[in-house]
Amino acid sequence: MSPDEFMQQYGDETCELIVRVGWCWAKGRGSFPQIGNLYHAKARFDRALDVRSNEVFGQGVFNWLEWLTPKHLLGHPYGFAFKEGHLYRVLVRPALANAAEAGKSSSYYVEKILESDVTESRLDPYLEFTSEFCPEEVERDILVENGVSGSANVHGYFRAVVRYLAIADGKDDEPRACVGRLWIMEEARGDVMKTQLSDLGAYRVVVRERKDNPTSLFLVRVVKKLKDERFEPFREEYLKPVVIENSLGTFTLDRRYDWYEGSIDYLGKTCTVMLTVEEGSTDATASLAKLEELCVDLSSVDHAARAYAADQMLENASDWCEEELTREQFIERMDYPSITIEHDGSVGFMFDDGGMFAGHVIVVDMAADGSFERADIEG
């Protein structure tokens, strides 16, 4: 392809876009290919705003900025110097082959960068997310339940959330019990987040409160880790074992997951049971009552759950096994389950698949009224 043939792919009409660059050339990434004696340079954007229509597009697909340029001896070696995660206002020519429907990738020839480091909340995940919080920054002392154990990568940012157990409005105030969320968002540099917190650590933080929920906080910065004793009673309460002794079994509270875990006799087999509680609560009255209700006629409940799964999944199981299974064979191959009972009375059965789905778990969901709602594979 010659440079002239390449340019024929783009229309004559120009338009202005504000784009968020998700990928571009950086040292160590090799050279761009050449067309004739020109480099065919590229950058990729993951979101864009059409300045004329004021519409956002491009999310979820790869869209390309392209241009031809001789190698530069000074400045950026490939002409336009884009940086990942930054917003640019660009003058472009759309490719003639760009799809009209949403969800399809597009290509644009860059004529000119009109503005660098643009601010546009609809294209910046950080600004978009933090817009849900009040602009005022306040200082709080908090006791976090756990450290940062995982994060999501959101268009160049790490985002994580930890739960806190107690909070004080000022450095001299007495803390009060309060189960809330502390949100953390920072630029993704390296493999892990820079912000790290200790399990049951107390911190002085600067935060912004969520507009619709003041117990949900956005972390602006950590001022320091606290060593005072004000939060010690909350730590002691959290670490105190909470156990339910019942005729069906013994159940121990796991505060991190807001459930009691134990086991029962399930038609001659040991079955793991999780009884969930409302966040920050230790009261499992509702979920325990539901377990007792199930166990009045556990054989019938078990048969109904298996039969429902067979009715919903038999054809799919035959495809996975590459053999025709009967309804009875499907039911028999389902192994014994583990059970999660929510505090609202709904129940989840997780059956071993008996090899029908290559080791995936068969999940059957039952509503609080006893009707079955879903059967599927997970894991």
C-alpha cells in the first residue's frame, strides 16, 4: 500500500474529538511499520467525546488514531506525542469504513492535536467516579477491617474498597461503631496499589463523603497510622469469637464475610452451610430459621432442587458430556451440595457436578418463598 492509497481510506471532512488515550508508543515497544518512507504511527483510545454532538462513544472497544510521519530526529520520534491515560482534543478525519452502529471499533486520521491534558469528567474514570462524592475534604480517624486485598483496573486506575468498623470525626473525639466503606482510586503504576493498609489498623485520613451515603468515603490521602488506644475496644470486640450452638450443628461467625459457617448432616453426608447476616451484625436468627425450615423435610427439598436443575440444564449437560443423559442420570450424578442461606430467606445450593460440566459447580437458587429461580454452572 502506498501513502496515497492509505489516505484514500479517510474522508475529507474533519471533526473534533476529545479522546482518552489507552495505549500509545513508548520506549521499548519497537518501531511502527512503514508505508513507503513514512511511519504508520498509531495510538488507541478507549473513550471519546464528539465535540459537535456532545456524545460519548467508543467504550468497550478498541478505536484507533492513525497518522503518517517521517521519523523525527528531535522531539517525539513519531510526530504526535500521546501519553496513556491522558485526554486530548484532536482534529481528525474519520475512516470511510467506520461502522455507524455502537459497539464497533473505528479509525481516525489525526490532523492536529488542538489541546493536551484536557479535563472532561465523562471520559476520565477518576473524575467520573469521584463526582459521586462531596467536594469538601474532611479529616477522620477510622479503624479498617482489613487491608487492600484486591483491586480492579479501571482504564488505567486501580480501584479498591475496604470496610471500616469505627470512626471518629476528630483527633480528640471518641470513636463510634460504624460499618462503612473506604474507596481508594489511584493511577495504575506497577502491579499493585501504592496505598496499603493493615488489617485492623487505625488511620487518620482525609476523605470525601458520598453524596447519598456519608458512611461511604473516598480516600484523598492517608495522614498517618495511629497508635493510640481509642480503637482497642473495637478490635477486641471484632476478634471475640461468636458461636451459635444449635441442634443442627455449630456455626462460627466470620466477620469479614458477614456469615456464620458450620456443617450439618445432609442425608447422611456432611454439608457445609453459610448463614449470612446483615452487614456488621451478629444476628443470624432469620437465616438459621430458614435452615431449620429446610431440614424439616430435607429429602424433598434436595429432590426438588436436583429436579429443577435437571429440567433447566439437561440438554446443556449432554453437550458437555458428548453423550445423551437421561433426567434420572443427571439427578443421580449431582453430588452433595454446600448451602448458603441469605438473611432475607433466599437459598443457594452449590452441587458438585459429578463430572458433567468438567468440574464446574451446579448452582441452584431458591427464593424465600421456596420457588426456584435459577440453575446454572459457576466456577
